[in-house]
Amino acid sequence: MPRTARRVLRARVLLPLLVGVAGAAVALSSGPGGPPAGSAADRFVAGQLTTVREPVVGAPAKALDRRAGVNRAAIGSGTPASVKMQHVRNRFSGLTYDEVVDTDGKGRALALQRFDASGRLLAAVRFGGHNPKKAVVADAAGARKAALGHARALGLDPTGSPRVRRGATAEWIVEWPRLVDGIPVPGDGVVVRTWADGSIHTAVRTERTLAARPERPLSVAEARRLGRERLAGWLDARHAGEWQIDDVSLAWVAPNDTFEATAPDAPASVLRLAWVVRVTTSGGLAEAVRGMELYLDAGDGRLLGGDVLR
């Protein structure tokens, strides 16, 4: 197995951004503001400055403040004493967005909002406390109803059946995964976090750009064969009985450098349709590698990257 295939892949949610002190993970859709991550014109290298921030002023600032003002009532953050607006570009992920941070008279953050180039809301965070004694949301059904109300009030309009779970800080997390023609887009979708008192904590919409779908996708049998052939070429013959393909399914993925050391450090900003070949291991091989995922282009079968679990 190549040296690069043995190392652990960076955490796969391929595009996390920490939202202020709330620590909400936000993955934002790609927009203008420079070449996409992974391109020859802007090749991110580990150790470089990832985030570039510039103030938004003049007419763009007024328009941005109007957009943020529409959402303040839905967020429930109140009227800010001051507002800071910045255009942000993340060179690792290739994402660009406009950020609005509301603060009170003491400089404490009240709310944060992020918008894409078209003015669509990407993320909203309400800072401050909540009432732990007011248990309006008592179960998953209540959390689903509250989260859907917050999402619609912010113009997010999620679709499909959400997943609901309890968070680590007495909040409910409701997630609507993104599907395109029935095929999952891991990491994309709408996620709303609500407190037990019914107030909103965060709302995030993630919709990354998708490449054109191949006209003649490979069959699952062809993808399985290609995955088996590649694995057999990587792994020593003595491990022949210590790995197996458990699943082969379609997904939209971000090509990465897991199996190619010369590829760009950042995952690609445009997702491609791929057959995801999931592999589990046993015996001596499992001591070094517990599992793998191979991303095979759904059109021509070439390797797009993957994941390694050690």
C-alpha cells in the first residue's frame, strides 16, 4: 500500500468554519472572490494564512445591513448598538461570504449572520443565554417543529425528513441532509440548533457547487470491480484475505489528496459524482488500517480521493 494511503485523512467535513464563540460548524457554498481552492492559481499549502478579511463599506454595506435587519426579529437577538461587516475569504476551502456581527453597548456579541454573493443567508447564530427552566421543546417532535419554524422564518425552507438528536449542551440538533436526485451530498443541507425553551441557537445552510453529472455513469458492478482491482494492486498478497468491500454507493464528494501526495492540500470546492467504495479490514492489516473509502469518478472510474481510518 502506498505511503500516502496509510496516513490518516484530515477530518472529512470537508469545509468547517467555526462560527465565533458559539463554535458552530458552518460549511458555506462557494462564491466569487478568487480562484477555487485546489486550482493552480490559488494552491493552498498547509501553514499559510487561511482567512482573509476586508471591511464592507459604502453602498454594499447598506445593502448587507438591510439583509441582516430582515433576520434580526427571527433570530431574536434584539437591536444592536453597533454592527461590524466584513467580506471573508477562506483560502483553504475556497469559500467567500459576507459576515455581519451585531454587538450590544458593552461590545458583547448578540448575533452573527453570513451571506453568499447573491444575498442568501448561509448561517445565523444567536449569542447569549436561554431559559433552561422553560421547557417548550420536550421531545424530538417538538424540536422538529421548532427548528422548522426557525428555518422558514429565516428563508431556509428545508425539505425532506430531518434527523433529530440531542446536543451536548442541552440543545436539540435538527438536520435536513441534502439530496440531489435521491443521491446524498454528505456535509450539505440545513442544520438548526434550538434550545429547550424554543429559542434558536444556530441555523446553517450548506450547498456546495456540483459538477455536471456524467452522461453514462458506471454501473455498481463496474465500480466494485475497479475498486477491487485498485486495492489488490495496493495491498501485499499476504493481506489478500484481510480486506473486503462492504458497500458501493453513489454520493457527491469533494476530491481530495488522500491517495495522491502531489494533489492540493485543500479538498476541491466543486463536488463530483462518485462511487464510494467502503472497505473494512481484519487480521494484521487491521492493526495498521481499520477501514478505507475510495472515491471513484462515476463517469470514468478514476480515483478522486477517499478516506483512511487507522
